[in-house]
Amino acid sequence: AETILKKQLGEDHYLLANCKYQIGTFLLISHSKMALKYFKEASAIYQKVYGEIYPNRVQIEKLLGATYGLLKNYEEAIKHIELGIEMEKKHFANNPVTIAVLEHNLADQYLLSNKDILLAKHYYEKSLPIMKESQGPGIYYHWMRLHYAKTLGLLGENTIAEQYLRDSMEFFEQVKKENKSGYLSLARSKIYLAEILKKNEQHCEIRTLLSEALPDFKFEIGDDHDTYRETQENLRITHLKIEENNLSCQKHI
């Protein structure tokens, strides 16, 4: 489709930008570097056609932020998300839900970069109630709450973090069973819970959680991905801990 559009419409047509935008969205998780290339090219064409304030500018900035975050370039990620928030407030609808999504993504970058965990918590607590009110406690809300729970765990609020993660695990197990989806969110809820349980050396349950997370990660992102490899390594370390402590782990098999 991209090649056909180039031949028929030229290099600077908004339909070509739309095509590049869609390709970038498709590649975002599995091939982030390639996705970044497509988002940048789409943005450049949109700007040629419409100027700086083009129709989906906020969405492009959000996706650029997400992509840079996946590539661990958190400074660039934060810059693009903040620009998206500024654009939404000044030039578009100033929609509270749109801003809440962006602020949640901003919180993700502060969390994942370890730049400011308290600021991450601030943005999660600012955005999550808006999302729950607008979307209900469904898939999107539970997905957004995963990183908030991780943040609470890092701040030592382990009881509430564990509760949220177990709730989300149960929710995404049901989604997986009924809709054959939610694999990635389910896997993330399990590795985040494993991080909480590590503080109390609950190695048997940790082994179960990590073992269950691996096939879901493989299904969604493949086995040649940092998250998959990190989970695999953590499982290897957990097996060593179980051996060192001579644990039987019968009820967790």
C-alpha cells in the first residue's frame, strides 16, 4: 500500500502519511525502531500538508513518546508526551480523557527511567480516576493500573500494590479465556507481582508467576525481546534460590 500510494499520489500526500502512521502503529511493540521511522515520516508529511497544527498531532506525539520509551530514550519520550499535552490544551479540544492518557504515559516514562518515582505516582493518581470514570474498570483501566501498582511497590506500599496486581491478574486471565487477548497485560501483572513477592523471598510463587508469564510474552512479543529475556533470567535466578533454600514448592507446581 505504501509503494502504491507513493507512485499514485507522490511523496507528500496526506494518505501516504496515514499509511505510514498505521504501519508505525502496527510495528510499535515488536519493531520499535522501525515504528519510530514511520511515525517521524508521517509527522513530516502531515506538517507539509497541514502545517504545525495538523489534525492528529497529539496522537503522533503520544506515539513518538511511547516509541522512544520502548527504546529506553526516556528524555525524548518525556519531551514528546509533554508536547502532546501542551498541544491538546492550547490547540485542540483540551479533552480531560486525552490529557489523562498522556499524563499516564508521562508517568510511565518517569517510572521506567527511575527519574522521579514520586512524580510518576502523582501523574498516575491524577489520570487513573478520570480513566475509570470515562471508561469503567475494563481492559484499558486495568492495563493502565499495572504500572501504578509497580510504582506503589517501589515506594514500599506493598499490600495495596499486591492487591491491585492480583485483581488485574484475575481480570486478564478472564479476558484471555473469553477473548483470546490480554496476553501481554497478564504477563506484566505476573512479573510485577513477582517483584513484590521477591521482597519476602516467596520464591515458589515467583517461579510459578515467571513460568506462566514467559509463554504469554512469547506469544505477544516473541522470545527475542528484552522483556522476555529478562523474565527468563529472573526465572533462572529463582530456580537457584529454590535450590539454595531446599524448597519443595509442591503447591506451586
